[in-house]
Amino acid sequence: MYATSLGEDGAELRPLEVWHAEEVLANIDRGREYIGRHIGLADAVSDLAGARSWVKSYADKRAADAGSLHGIWLDGKLVGGLLFRVWDSPGGVCEAGCWLEPAAAGRGLVTRGMRVLLDWAFDERGMHRVEWYASAANEGSLNVARRLGMSREGVLRENYPHRGVRANTELWAVLAPEWRAARARGAHDDH
């Protein structure tokens, strides 16, 4: 299977496949409370069957050209992932997202991995707009959007019921011309 290096620290970006379900469950188990603070993934992947079903849903999306799932490995261990939750080729719009276990946080892994995927989305697949939705309370995810050069476009007030509380969601996005201009300026070179 192919892997893309994310730097000299041994981090790699690889496709996340159904046969990785046990690794996905172990990753979620290590960070269940942390990951579940803002997103429903920790609740959806509560056991091996849930992990397999969730990863398979993205295999089905990939087959339909409607989304994809990518793992972040550090020293051979799955520590998180990146995804295109929505992928609309005809419209040129997709939605990116992420999760990461706490032991891997603060290393720039999500930002580095998303740069690889955004280059691919814009350059290889012809996307025009990549959106990023994050809980207004998820400072880590909001910081990734900032580091990726995304613009904050607004707040969806109390749109996301999560564990009995309605959370606000911030919408961030970057357009292909903005991404390419930032890359030409070298803005993607630092974490």
C-alpha cells in the first residue's frame, strides 16, 4: 500500500481501508474522551463492528467518488485521520475534517496531512472550494483552519446536537485560487 511522508518525524498519510478496522478502534479507544468532546466519531466507533461499518461507509464513498478516508500513522501506529466527508466533483466543493488522539496532538500532523490532501483536491481533482466545519469550542480544529489559510465565513448557531448539548459550528473555507497563491508565496511551508 502506498504512503506519503509527512516529514522527518516518521509520520505518514495512508489510505484508511476496511481491513484497518482494529487499528481504528484502538486509535479511538486511546483517545475516546478527547476525540468525543466535539464530534460523534467516538460514539459511532464503540466496538469493532462499529469501526468496520464506519470505515466501510468511507470505502463506499470512495467507490462512488463521494468522499474518502485517510489515516495518519506515527512510528507505525495509527494516531488519527483526515477525511473528505462530502465530495461533490461536479460542483467543485468538498468538506474536509479530522480526528487525532491526544498523544499525537501538537505536532502539526493534521495541518501537514491536510496540505497534502488539499494540494491533491485542488490540483489533481479540480476542486474549487474546500470547507471545514468545526465546533466553535474546538480550538485545535479552528487553529488547523487558520494554519491552512482558510477564511472564517460564519457561525451556524446551535446547529449540532452533540451529547445533549446544541453546539455552534464555525464554517471555514479556502478557494483554489487562494490556496495556489498562498503556496506560491511559500505560506504552506511552516506549521
